[in-house]
Amino acid sequence: MSCAAESLRFRRSLQRERDRMSDADNPALGQAWFPSRWGAEDEIGAGNLLGPHTVLEAARLIRSGETVSLGFPYRVGMPLSPGRTFGLKMPGGPTGGPEGAVSRTVWNDDFVCTEIGQIGTHMDALGHLGHQVTYPCGHCDTLVYNGNKLSEIWSPYGLKKLGIEKAPIFFTRGVLLDVQALFGEPLANGVEITPEHLLQCIDRQGLDHNDWLRPGDVVLIRTGHGSRFFSEAANWYDGEPGLGLAAAEFLSALQPVVVGADNFAIDVVPPVDPDMVLPCHQHLIMRHGIYLHEGMNLDALAETGRSEFVYAFAPLRIEGATGSPGMPFAIL
């Protein structure tokens, strides 16, 4: 097939996907982004798409029962965004005991000091990110998911609404789009992933263009940035390949519950437009209530050759937290 013919083919595929975006069942992409389609009091967002039916449908994908970790270990020396820390200390060895005249039982404890919800492999809560607005009177405020004002839900001891404890337990169908394999190598920092790239992955991986992602599914994007997680820890946060806004719009129209990637922010960094910082975050979390899973390790999953699998994750229910660490995993 000639380059021109292949280009035309993918343009037509892209138009078919865009046509699907205009369906009445899909969330609106316009300026009126609140109240949420699930009501003005909703704090769960796209988690409303989950239920017993998505669990049962996902379970049908299990063939071997093999589990694959989708996260990195937490340790001193891991990549950290500027201003964030991770430390672990053990107060004494053993920490306590001995107890019992015969058993002489002792135990070990540890003390972890970190910004627990926003390091390493983690999921963002719906209250994590928003948009600052300036009213005609000159007053500034920040709007987050469902039009909540940060001035009303923020406290020095955690979010009063939209904390990670509101997130559901995830056991649903997952789909891996391997952009690194499409490119033949890890993408460089600043490379924008477009809808065309995603469509090429769908085609390359033999997924059905009309049914590759369903409401309540999880889509994971492998960029190759995760392969540098420990080897280039000191500068891992300097930039990354990631989704452009058009790709985020393309995905949100298909109603996933989670968008995840092996980079630190889902978005391409530096941004395509320097005046638009983390637009995918705003579009996915703030406008559509879609959870983001960042800092994922997708290499082992890619090696299995499976594009469809069960995605499982239970966020830590830390009340008021802006995110959760933890180990997501795939079941094959």
C-alpha cells in the first residue's frame, strides 16, 4: 500500500471515530462542563460507569489467570517531582518487644515520609486538578470537577469533597495501546501522541475500530518513558512524551473510566502550546471525571502480547487525599 493510500485510510478511520463522538450517549465536549452528567452532587465521575456488569464482562477475558504488575516499587532514589520527597526509616531493630516470657515476640515497624498520593505509580483523585478563574470583581477561585470551588472544598487537612476515598474499586476491561511498539523505540520527550497514532495502534494490534473501547473500560498508553524510570531517575521529570489534547478528546468521547500511561503526567511535556499547561488533565479529570493513572510500568504487559485484559486496582481510601499510590495489576 502506498503512503498516500495508507494516509487516506487512517484519515477515514479517524473520521469514523470522530463521528462516534457526536453520539448523544457521549459526554458533551463543549464549554458547559458542569453540572456533571451524573448530577450536581456527584463525586465519583466516570466511576459511575462501573458496576457488576463491567466486572462480569471483564472476567470473561481471563484465560491463563496470570497476573502482571503495572507499577513500579517505591524506594529511595525513585524519580520525584521537584519539591516531593520519599523516605523510609525503621525506628529501632526490632521496633518493639520482646513480649511474652516464653514466646519473646518482637516486631518491626517503619515510618514513611512522603507526599503519598502523588509519587511514583499513583492514581489522581478528581479533586487533584482544576482551572483558575477570575471573576469581573477581580476575585480569583479555582474550579474542579463538577464545578466545585476549591475555596469551598479545600482544607489544610485534606479535601472536603472529591478526595481519593470517593474513587471506586476498579476491576474492569483494560486495553493497552502500545505507541512505543508503533514507533519502534521509546518516544522522546516532547513528542505529542495524536488520535492518528492511537488509530494506528488500534489497527496494528488487531483491535476492532468500532468496539475497541467501551464505556467503563481502562485505556493504558505505553510511550516508552517508563523504561527510563530508574535508569534516568534524576531527570525523569524534565519532560515526557504524552497525549496531546486532541488525543484526550478522542479518548474521552469513548467514555473510559481511567486513562493511564507510563509517564508522569499523561500530557506531553513540554506542552505543544506553552499557554496550555496539562490540558489533558483538565479535559479528562475536570471536565469528564475520568481518573488518571500515572507512572505505570507497562513493559511486562507489552511483552505478553495481550491488548485486552482485566485491569484491577483498589485506591487507598485516604480521606481527603489528592491521589493514591498502590500496585495496579493486569489479569490475563
